[in-house]
Amino acid sequence: HRLAAAHAAILTDGFSALARDELFRAAHDIKGDAATFGFPAAAAAAESLCRIIEHAPDLASVPVDLIMHHINAVQAIVRQRTKLDTVAMASELSRSLRGIADEFLTKANRDRPEHLEAILAPSIVPAE
């Protein structure tokens, strides 16, 4: 799984530009392809992770758990897609992650109005 591999590289070597870009591309690809492959809730979690990578002033200051929870959510949504209750659970999980990510990004960017505007914009991932 490319997203997990990109995250593992960051945990080992830190947020180099290359590692950051690979994590972003992996999350962005999931965001774009998730609905096509039958797990739209994974797109919402991946989009939230993309927003963190894009708008955090310093990725090293992002709580490690925040990134890890996004990756775990994407993996869980994909893995559990055959269960009947998964869609509601996955949607709620993605909403919760987005809220936590937005709260972090709003605080982290309080002195960067151009990022605040983008952070507070509504999600472009279609609702289920």
C-alpha cells in the first residue's frame, strides 16, 4: 500500500521534500480513485490528509497521531468495505478526521490568511 509506505518512510527519515511529495501524491491518488473503486469515504479521509500536507506551515509540527489516524482510516475503510455498517461508520470517521484536521490547520495558520481561506472552504469531495 503506497500510502502506508510513504508514511513509514517519513517515520524513519522525517519530512524531506521527496517524502512529503510522495505522501501527498499517494493520498491525492486515493482521493481521486476511491469512489471509482467503491469506497467514497476513503476519498474524504484522503482529502483531509492532503489538506494537512498542503496547508500545515511545518509538517514536522503536525501531531504524528493526526497523520497516522488519517492513514489508518483510509486502510480501514478499504479493508472493511464489504460490511453493511461500514458506509455510515466510514463517513462518520471521515467527518471526524476532517474536523480535527481543520481545527489543527486553523490554529497552525492563524497568521496566514491565504491558507485560512482555503482551509475553511467546503470539501470538494462529493457527499454520499
